Amino acid sequence: MRQGAYDFLAQERIIWGKPAAEAVVEEAKRLGAGRVFLVASRSLARKTPVVGAVREALGTSFAGLFDECREHTPRDSVMAATEAVRAARPDLIVSLGGGTVIDTVKVMLVCLAQDVHSVEAMGDWHLKLAPDGSRIVPEIKPPPFRQIAVPTTLSAAEFSNIGGCTDPVRKVKDAFTAREIGPRAVILDPAATLYTPDDLWFSTGIRGVDHAVEGICSITPSAIVEGTALHAVRLFREGLPKSKAEPKDLDARLLCQEAAWLAGLGIGRAQYGASHGIGHSLGAVTGMGHGHTSCIMLPAVLAWNRDHTMEQQRRIAEAFGRRDGDAAAAVAELVAALGQPTRLRDAGVTREHFPAIAKGAMGNMWVRTNPRPIKSEDDLLAILDKAW
């Protein structure tokens, strides 16, 4: 008989279809927040009206803005955000942007909770792997305040309490986790995504597909993850092509946001596999965005895992509208239809990168929980070769 457990997030509300500025003000009032600090990407803050509208709507409750978040959430960027927030003394954070922004706030909240003041000290608080592959998870105090999120991509970072943060010295993306670092509330405003570059929108959409697919194929399956993930695949299959055909179709964009929500229910609650694990190392070594790592690695990992997840892949293929059970082909066809890279060589990765990617991936928690056991760097090189 199967056994397992599903941990619900410390997340109270999901709001959809309401303008972000209006919803942020309402949430701040509901939570009794009087000093609201905004964290955003530079492009969203300086090249679009999204952040300015929220700032204006907050009025005297606006406590400050940090807009220097950087892709892959390097430690120095997180520490800069931490010091800016310490100086402002807010009682609520609003993150506006994609996974980089939301993860910056998650890891920042760990730093605030543990009184971390240097990038070196951050190394004491991320998840680590023991030699036997088991996880060593530091006990993190509750942060001094929470965040609410206005996501503008489909990476679904807003639906987890795991934050990725890159150590540029080791070229490794570490995971930080604690119950209350994820958003207390999420605001899904499709109008706020109109400024998201198409390449980022569609690649993070495939990242959402990756969350769904590896949740379904997980070695720790659960009814809630599989049920929501299968419907997420159906919604992505419909919404992503629609939003490509009609970029200003807000209903199509909201459909994609809802798909990301459903797919995100597995993040941290199902053990993912090598597409996520290799993707973390691929990003840390080459700088590739995680949307594109999923575009390239997910079909290769599905093909490598096929004999170990044949029934799960059949259900995934059916959700894509295929009757041949070929989930890898279904994902690859959607990636190509969205104009995203399908091979490592198309994304500027050379075979010379492979050893460093494989070495970093062997220390990743999700490589260790791949459905087909990965026993060595040679196994990882074989998967990378499939994606080449």
C-alpha cells in the first residue's frame, strides 16, 4: 500500500483577474500592513507602468523599492536586497516579477530570520545533501514579516516555499526553504504580464509544464499533485498557443497563469527528477534561464526515464491529446511550436560544459530522486548527450 504526506503551504489566498495595484492595496489593508516595501526587476520597475501603479496606489504606505534583482538570484544580489529592507523597516514585502524576484525575497527572508549579514554566512542556511543522498534541512526561524507576490512569468515560484540562490564561487544553485518564506497571498493579474518578453513568457510556460510532468512522474506520487498537474498540462496545451497567436488576449494569459498555479502545487511536495536537477546545474554553469533548461532537458529526461514511468507518460501524452504515449514528443512539439530552443547546441552550450554540469548536478537533490536512478556523472552525461 502506498504511503505519503502532502504539506500545504502557509498561503492564504489566490486572487485572479483583478488589477494588481488595486489588489495589493486591499491585501495590505487586510493584513494590517502600514509600511509596504516593493521588490521588482529593473525592467519591470523602470520600463513599464506596473510597479509605478502599485507604488502610487499605496500612497503613504509605500516604504521603499529594490529593483536590482538579477537572474539566477546570486548571493550578492540577495544580500543587497536584505540590507535595503533592513534600512526601510517594512512590515510587508510585495514581490513583482518572475521567479528571480520571488526567490530573491524568499532567500532574503531567510537572511532576515537568521540575522545573516554576509554572502559567506548564507552558506550555513541552505539545504544540503548527506553522502547517502538524504537531505539536511536547516531549521529556520519565522521571518519578521511575509511577502505577497504579483507574478509576471509562469515559473510558479509564488507557489512554493523553496528559493533558489546561486553561489557564483562554487557555480552551484542552492535551495533555501522554510515554511513562511513563500508568499502569503498571490495576485494573478494577466494585464501585468503584457510587458513580459515573449521568450520569457513561453519558456517559463514550459517550466510550468516541467513542474506538472515531473510531479506526475514523481517517486512520491499523490492524488492532489497528479490531478492538478494533469489539468495543468491541458490548460497549458490550450493557453500557450492561444497567447502566442494573440499576445494581448488576457483570457489566454490568465489560463496560462491558472495552469502555472495548478502545476506549482507539486513544487516541494513531490520529489522532482533530473529535468529540474540538471536544469539547476545547467543554469549555474552556463547562465541559461530555467525556462530554457526545461525546454531542452524535459524531453531528454522523459526519453531517458521512459521504461520507469511508462504509465505516467501515457497519461501525460493523453493530456496533450496524443494516444501513442509519447510524452517526450508531445513536450518537444509544444516547445518547437512556441519558438523555443529544443537542443543544447541551439542555446550556446558546448560539450566542454558537460563535465561541470554533470558534477554540479550530482549534488542536486532532484537528481537524487529521479525515477530512473542516476548513479554517476556518466548517467548525467548520457542524458546531456540526448539533449545535445
